[in-house]
Amino acid sequence: MDDHTDQIRKPRADAVRNRERVLEAAKVVFNAGGPEASLEAVAKRAGVGIGTLYRHFPAREDLFEAVYRREVEQLSELAEQLKNAKDPVDALRRWLRSNVEFVATKKGMSAALALTFQSSSELAAFSMDRLTKAIGSLLDRAVAAGQMRGDISPEDLLRALVGMCYMHDQPGWQSSVLRMLDVFVDGLRVQPAANAKARAARPAKPAVKRKR
């Protein structure tokens, strides 16, 4: 393969950097939401021209989908990192709290994402698969450690999280949701008293007579 062909197939380093800067800027701008969440605002924050933005993302929906996919991938990677945390319940709590920022970004582009999801069932399947596996791995670890109830599914946690986020639309909603999340996670903990009561309720094993 000659150098010319290699240059055609591989994006230039500055192009890759520009794309990442646009995605990171878009996350911040969409997180803030409101009338200021425009593509021009994204380009300005990223420090690139609007033409550069459109070269990477020809349509608004392309940028929205790229930001969404990037956020899902980052949450999946975070779950992998947290699987080795000392406290499995704290690891689950930290992952759920990181999702609040993810939902805030989604809120900033909700209308466009709704259209994208309608035209791309693959995107919906991709996000649900990644997020369910991510939270499932952390939940399983907490349950296996005897610190979390075992009758809760990954889907239950995701539905509860989304419900908390979307029932709050006033300024400062994220702080309120983070407080609610802490109460919710603490409520799912297996309490020591419950463990003791469960052990006491178990039928005693018959004594084994020793042969003399």
C-alpha cells in the first residue's frame, strides 16, 4: 500500500481531533439545552468553523446520533472500570449518577433524537443492549456480595432512573435527581437486620449423630 492510498483511507490526525472537539462541545451545549443549543454554538465552543462541523456531520441528526453513541460507549467503558471497585454498591451508585449527565444531554436534543430513533431501530437496540449489560454487570456484583436485593433487574433500574430524570424539568433538576438516586440506591440495600431475620427463619438442619 503506497503513502497516497494510506492517507486517503486514514483520517488526518487534526481531522480526528476536530471531530472529538466537536463531539465534546456538543455534549456541553446540548446538556445546557434551550435556545442556545445550536450548531453554531457547538462550532464556536469547539473552536472550529461551521463548515468544519458540517464536513464531519452533514446533517444535524448525524451529530446528535454521534454524540448519543459516544455517551453510550463511555458509560459502557465506565461500567468496565467500576467492576473492580472495592464497594460494589458504591460502583453501581457512581454509574447511575453518571447517567444523569447523559440524560441531560439527551434532553437537549430530545426532539431530534426522537426522529433519529424512529428511522433507526438499530440505534435503539444498540443503546439498550449496551446500557443493560453495563448496569447488569454492576448489579450482579452487588447482589453476589449480598449487599443488594436480588429481585431487581437491570431494566428496573434503568426505568427508575429515566423516570426520575424526566419528571424534573425545572432549573437545578440534576441536583434533585442525584439526591433521589442516593435514597433509591440506599433503599435497595440488603439491611443487616433483614439478613439476620432471614437466617433465623431458615429451618435448622437436623443434627448429625456421630458414630461411636
